[in-house]
Amino acid sequence: MRKNLKLILVSFFVLFGLAFGGAWYLISSIKPAQLTQLLSSSVKDATGRDLKIMGPVSLTIFPSIGVQAEDVSLSNVSWGFDPEMIKLKQVEIGVRLLPLLRKRVEIIRIDLNGLDAHLQSDASGQGNWIFVTPLAQGATATIGSDQSNSAAENNDPGGFISIENINITDARISYQEDLRSQRLFEVKRLSLLASGDKTAIKLEMKHANFDLGVKGKVTSIRTILDNWGVSPLKVDLGLDIDLNGKPLAVQGEIQKNPKQLPSFNIDLSSKSFDLAPLLAGTALAATGGKLPIAASKPKARPKYFFSEDRLPLDLLPEANGKINLAIAELGLPDQTPVKNLNASMTFSGQKIDMQGVSFQLGNGQAKGNLSLSQFHGSAPILAMDGFAKGFTLEQMIADSKSKVSGGDTKIAFNLKSSGTSLHQLAGNANGKIQISVGPAMLTSTFLNKGGDFAVSVFNAINPLRKKLDNTTLECAVAYLPVSNGLVNVADSVGFETNLLNVVLAGSVNLKNEVINLDIYPREKSGLTSGLDLANLIKLQGTLQSPSAGIDKAAVVKSAVSIGLGVLTGGVSLLAENAKSLATKSQPCKNALRPWSDIEAGAN
């Protein structure tokens, strides 16, 4: 028995030695130039792109088959801005030997160092990472075919490839959409490491002026790729996202059954999370992470105040499930943090409902609902309603340069619209908005941040405002009914300062953003002389380029009125002024509508 066992062991080691020696001889006989040519031709056949390896290439067989190459590049599409789509300082791939005998490729690791990737899409949305070759087209057809065929192909061990570990270090990835500005992402480290039936994820990335970190575990990436859309799959999520040192926990699960939309139940929670660096970094990100050069040519001003750029609604998933959000403190740019934010998002195919959104704003509370449907169609539908009360402008504004004191504020809105851009949504809007503000002291810096439209109104009302550091506001009310994008202002915007009572009347067409507003400012000192040019101001132009001028029709009317006043001994003039004062002396009270008319429960 012992003799037989000894014979078997000796035979095994002899065979193993011969196999190992044969493999070593085979690999050592391959010249680097031949290997480089083989790899380049294989990539060319598979992708239609040129693979260049300018540095040394080496092979190893222990403890696994390994290929290492330096100074590697992959060519770009013909319409790409850069000649190479990918550059690599070093790439190393490790492959298990025994599975190769079963025509199965099991990649133990892929290590990429010094990755420089230039990703780009054209006007039609086609990405330069899409490899349009007969092989790729065949793969696309396979994916779109019957699931049973796809499952059969995936279960076929022939040609099967699996990857266990991926390490990327010192990567620089840029992305440019059509002719828009380039966005830059710097990845210090990205690792996907097999850990039992899980994959451990670690990401350290910088984009614009924020640092993003992700760490945790999810169901094995290999399991996900093997079974997604083929057999019932459950994906567990346990991740911690870090944005500039502020953590957000992501916990939950995703279920995916063949021929069905994925379903999920995910909880997002944080004691303190800050969106300020993410939102404030948008402009910097658009410059590729670099500050703009003063001597550079200024960009053309957009035609509309509300952007015509298509919203990225195509990125929203069609799925069934729920996301629960609970953040104790959420930071926003130039604003005091929002506290106790709670929301529940329900996904149902192409519809997303956010019901019962609530948060604390200063010392007050805000509640609301939002619904978005048909978001992959040509006319997505958006509906939202809500109200907020019990807070002040002073509590909202965190910018030290825009000092504000007081300003009890109340807001209610109920709107519905459709469109794929902010401009379309504004132009198709229907509903009502009402805002009221109580006594406040406003600095000129704060008022100037209102934009061209607001500044034009303030300057038209009181040209001496530029010489004043502060404005004493006693009240302000804006009731804005909107019908198919047309905002009718029928003496429904008014405010009072310590010097003036002001009423606005007219319209704003949000489809073309044309302004047609009459402004009636009156001093609080009493009756006017009758011909007061301050009462004859007309605001015209567009929201993007407003202009103030004199209402010629009102000048003629006032002149006629003054002529009649002279003939009647001033009786008609006094009567007209008295009537005007009666309607304009309480602009806030006259503009305000019952809050329940805008949003139920807003009182």
C-alpha cells in the first residue's frame, strides 16, 4: 500500500515538473516583440483601436501567469479631441493557470498605475468608449436577444472571463460632453478586492474642490456580473461615502429577477453631511479643475435666464423600490444648515414620488411633496407642492458679506409642469406661488445678489438706493399665479420700506422670458403733485436683460389729468390722487391671498 502511494506521489511530481517545465519553456521562448504584436493585433480585432506598447513587456508563471507592460496606449475614435483615449504607465494582469485548461479565463488581479483616460461623447450621445466593430456589434445583438440565449451563453464555460481584484492608482480621468467644458476626476486609489462572497470597495477621488471617499462591502462584483438578468439575484449594500470629511451611510439591498425591473430598499443616513462643496464646485469643475484665466475670451451669455440645457433625466433608473433619507444636518452653499431632513422616495417604473419631505429651516419647519413621471420620455411631468414658515431671512443667509437681520418669512407653492430643461419647465408651468417677508434690515450687498431683474426693479424704484448701505423693509408680498408659463401680476406684488410703498402690475412670460411690468412707487409723505415720473416706470426686456424706462402712455394720461385739474380748480386731481393712494397705500395687505388657496394646510 505504501509502495503504491509512493509511486503515485512520485508520478504526480514528475508530471507536475514536466508541466511546469513545459510551461516555463513555452513562455520563455516567447519573445517580447512577438507578444506585443500578438496583443496589439488581438485588441485591434476586438475593438478596432490601435494598442501601442512602447515600454518593456514581461511574462511570469509563478505563482500565476502574469503579463506586465509599461507605457501602454489605446487610440481614440476619429472624432475625438485627443489622439489616445487611454494611456497607462504600467499594467499588470495575473491569470490562473489551471482554469485555462478548461477554456476559462480567471483573472486574479488587474493593476493599473498612472491611468490617463480621456472620455468624450458627441452631439448624439455616442461615447468614445463604445467600440463599434463586428465583434462588438455581435455582442450588442446578443445582449438584446432573448434572455434564455444570454443565460446559455453565460453558463457556457467556453470563453468565460471573471475578474477577482482590480487596483487602480494615480489615475486622471477627464470627461467632455460634445463641445462643453471638460470635467476632471483625479483618482488616487480605486480597489475592488474579493472577500469571500463580498467585494471590498475603496475609493479615494478628487473632483473640482471636493474630496470623495467610498469604502465598504457589496455582494461580489463577480456574482453580480454572472447573474444580473440571468437568474434571481440579491445584492447587499454596506457603504460609507465621505464628502470632504462628512460621512453618509448607505445600507440596503437590491433584488433583480430575470425579465423584471430591479427592486430595492435603501437607507441613506448621516449625522452631518455637506452638499456645499459639491454644489459650489460646479463652476470650477467645468474648467477642468483650473481657475479661469482673466485674459481668456468671455463666454457668450445664455439667451435665457432658465437654462435650455437638457436635464440628465436619462440617468434616472427605471426600477421599483424605496430610498429612505434621514440626515440630521445638511449643509448648503451660503445658507445655514438644514436640520432633521427626512424624506421617502418611491420608485415605480418611470415615476418617482417624494412624499412627506420635511426639514427644519432656522426656527421654522418646511414640508412638501414632489412627483416626477415619464422621465425617459419627450415631456417628463413634474409636480410639487409645499410650504415653509417660522423662519427668517437672517436664519437662512449664512454669507457674512450679505448681512440681513429679521425678515419673518413664509412660502407656499403648488406647481405642475412638463419639459426636459429648466426653460421648458418654466415655460409650461401652471399653479401658484406666494411669499411674504416681515420687517427686516437688508444690506445693499444682499439686494445686489438678487440678479439683474431684481436689481433693475430696485434701481427703478429708488435711484438713490446705490448711495445707501441699508434698506429698511417693513413688509413684502408676492402672489404669483402662473398659467401655461404666463405670470399675471395684478397688483399682487407689493412691498413697503420706511420711505416708499411699491406695487407691481403686469406680466412675465416664462416661455420667452419677456417682462411687461408697471411699477408704482409712492412716497409715504402724502399726496403727490400728480405728475411724478416715479409713478410712470415700466420694466421691460427679458429676465436675462431687463431694462427700465418711462411709460409714455401713462405720461400722456397724467398730463391730461393735470390739464383737467387746472380747469376744475384741482378737484379732479385731488380725487385721482386720493383714489390712487387708497389702492396703493397698503401694497402688502392688498397683494396677500389666503395661504390655504395656494397649499392646503399652509395656514
